[in-house]
Amino acid sequence: MKINILSLILIISMVASVACSKQNDTSGVNADVEAETQTDGKAEADTGAESGDGTEQTGSESRGYTVLAEKLLIPWAIAFDGDTVYISERAGSIVKIEEGAVTRQPVRLKKNTKNEGEGGFLGFVLAPDFAKTRQAYAYHSYEESASILNRIVLLEEKDDGWEEVKAYIENIPGSYIHDGGRMAIGPDNHLYITTGDAGIRELPQDRNSLAGKILRMTLDGKIPADNPFPNSYVYSYGHRNSQGIDWNDEGIMYSSEHGPSGTPGGHDELNVIEPGGNYGWPNIIGDEQGEGMTTPIYHTGDEAIAPSGIAIDSENRILVAALRGQKLFRYDPKDKTMEALLEHEGRLRDVKIHNGKIYVITNNTDGRGNPSEGDDRLLVLK
């Protein structure tokens, strides 16, 4: 009888041990499932960030950049005076970032900025002699007689903000969409400006209209004697909505351009700009050809990325800030490859290279993005 009792105790002890072991195994499986779920959650967050849904993102260090400024209000263009950075904001202000201090400067214009749709206070570039004159050039939308128009003005920085000195060009056709607006000073020391087609398809092919063009002027606002068309600011035409221009170290000029909406869509472009060139809109897109018209060196096919500002690096590769594409791309004209350098930060409006570093501004507060905390931001890539 004692033997039976001892055996029973032994059996009960063994059963309890097995049950405990099974419980521990089950806990281990649950832990693995939880870890896998967390990994999926991170991937989901990254995907969400790429699509601009405001999902919390990981720290900037792991993203490969530092944040130089945040809480910008629809930033549009980046300019440099030494280590001081200026950024135009679409509502009509300029942010100055100097020695870590961020100041929002008012801009006093003779015609109020019309911040609506894709218009507003857009292009901005400092004069080459800015250190002496404190002057800069700007492109902004305004409303007159119930019409949206754009103008090019000379500004001067004062102690309490910026003031308009004079207007160079007014009455450039504008609209809720397609206002162009990029400005840059070329290697010839002339000012170049992109204009959009203002949503009117016939204007880019009309050389008497300033819409759908790249314009070229002297720094004092005059028409250069060597412009391709007599007594005209027009340098190239047939553009739908170009928002990026830059030159490589050989002086070759490139531009980015938005392709058509709807069907077919996509066909966003990179172009080599020649004086007097006709870039085809709205007659041709993509690889299509037309008499006297220039096809792009690169286009996105049916995919739309909405390219905005561009910058060309020391190896003559083109960096492209993409809005809808939500990436910073790099295109190599030699091997015709396009790769992503930065993603998961939402819409990107402008990119500049300064002292060997890449600067990018996000554009998630423009009404088409999904801003996360801190947007919009100026990022410096490592």
C-alpha cells in the first residue's frame, strides 16, 4: 500500500512538471508572436510615414539627418548667406536661421501675397552682392481685378524684416494651380525664373505670354541682349509647371517639370534647357516627338512624383525633391539611373547643396500632406 501511495505521488509530481513545462513553452511562443507583431508594426509605421499619414517616425539620427529648423509654415525655397540660411514661406514671410536662432521675418510688399492653392510667396534668391546690399529677388502671387497673377520683385532686408524696392515683372498669368515660381542665378550672372501654365493649356506655346516659360533677365531687371527672342524675357517655352532649375559644372542647365494629371498621368520630366527651346507642352509628353520640340532626358512614365526643387552635386548628378513621390531622388545622367536618397519624411519642396552638405525642406503643411509633430522642417543630410 505504501508503494502505491509513493507511486501515486511520483506520478502526480511528473504530471505537474510536464504541465509547467508546457506553460513555459506557450509563453515563449506568445513572446515570439508579440515580437513579430511589433516588427510588423514598425514596418507599418514606416510605410505610413512614406505615404505622409502623420505616423510617428523614428529619431533623426537613425534617418541620417539632423533637423536645423522645425515648425516652418509651408516653406518653399532655401537660400544661403555664408552659414546663415533663409527660407521663404508661402504665406508671405521669410525665416532666417543664424547661429542656431530661428527668426520669422515679415515681408512688406506693395501688392499683398495671395496664398492660395499652389500660389503664394514662392521663389527667393539672394543677390550675389547680398553681403553689401542686403537685397534679394522674390516671386509671389497676388490678386488684381479678380484674377490671380504673379510678379517678380527686388527686396531689401531691414532690421525689422524685408521691404519691396521695386517690381521687375508683373501680370505673369497665375492660378490656383501651376504658378511655377523657382528662381536661380545662373553661371552667366543672370536671373532665371520658372512660370507655370496657370492651368491654361494654350499659353505655353504662345511666346507672347509669360506663362509656361523659363524667363531670363539681368540682375537689374532688363532683357538681356542675347536672349533667344528679341525684346522678350522668354528663354524657353512649352513648359507645364517647372519648379526646379540648376546648372552642372560645365554650365549645362537642367530643369524639373510636372507632367499631366488624369489619364495619362505621370510623365514628370527632367530636361536639358537650351535657349529658345520648345519643350512640347501640351503637344507632346514623355518620349513623344513633335517638330521643333525637345523631349526630356528622363521621365517617370505613368508614375507621378511631382518634382520640385533640384540641385546638382559635384559629380553632376541631379538631386530632385519630390512632392507626391515623397522622396529625395538622385538621377545620374551618365547611366540614366534614378535612386532614392531620403524617404519617409513626406512631401519635399526644395533641395540645396551648400559647403558639401545636402539641405532639404519638407512641405507637409501645404494642405496636401499629413504633417507630423515638428513639420515643416529643414533637414541637413549626414
